[in-house]
Amino acid sequence: MRPRTVLVTLYDGVEALDVTTAQAVRGFLERQARNWTARNPNNWQSALYRALAVDLWYMAGGFREVS
């Protein structure tokens, strides 16, 4: 899967849940990180979700910039 495709998919996931606060976005990303880490803690998806879950810019609406 291409990186841009992954980011657009993330955007769609956040928008579909209608999460509007940074805290809600963080919760979504943390759940995704846990799910991916349970499957394989060393894959790039696990790393991506963990990184985005601590990225203040992304959680505050930066995810809208990649749509």
C-alpha cells in the first residue's frame, strides 16, 4: 500500500467516526496502533499509528491536509 493511500485511508477513518477533538483522534489512533501491534509489533503500520498518536499537529487537524 502506498503511503499517500494509507494517509487518505486514515483521514477517511477519522472522518467516518466524526471525531472532532484531538483527544478523540488520539483515541482512534491508539486503538489502531494496538490492533496493528497485536498482529505484528514490528510492521510499518504499527509504527505509523504509534507515531501519529503522539503527533500534536496531526491530531489537531493535520489529517485533513492529506485528503
